[in-house]
Amino acid sequence: MEQFLYLSDLYDFYGALLTEKQQQCLHLHLYDDFSLSEIGEELGISRQAVYDNIHRAEKAMKSYDKKLGLVARYQRERDELQAIDRSIAGLRTAENGAAIDGIRERLSPLLGRMKEVE
């Protein structure tokens, strides 16, 4: 599961740098949960060609990330924002509840989720 999330993050950051065929294969694999055979049928290519496209795309994206470090930076920033959100939640009292809820609502999109404020 962790590898899948990492690959999804790589695709979000570097997918536009891939060939069109690599983008199609990865999108169907990651977001539509297609098997390699199903992707091959959808795109009119062999299962082996799908595997090769996904493997090359993953290798290219890892190379980009090794040089640029965007995924690791994104994950560090997200972890820090989650810690800040938890700290802010701990400061909530009856008197400042509305202000705290407002701050947490502003943080929510940065954390990549919509959430109910406690």
C-alpha cells in the first residue's frame, strides 16, 4: 500500500513529464485499478508493453524525484501540517472554539482532505 501511495505521489508531481502512453498506462493502473491485461486491452497493446511502460515511467519519475526531491518535501510538509493541526485542536476551548474551527478549516485543504471539525 505504501508503495502504491508513493507511486501516486510521483505521478502527481512528475506525470506530465512522461510520454502519453506511460501516462495512460499509469493512470489506468493507479486510479482506475486496471490490471495489466485490462490496460493492454484498453490501449490495444500487449500486457508486456503495459508492464514495460509502467516500469520505465516509474524509473523516470524516481530519477526526477532523486534530483528534485519534491515528493519527500511534500511529505515532510504534510506531516508538519498534520502535527500543527493536532496541536491547534488541542488548544480548543468553549471560548475560542469558533476561531480554532476556522483555522482548522483553512488547514484542511492543505492536508488534502475535507474533514469535520470536532
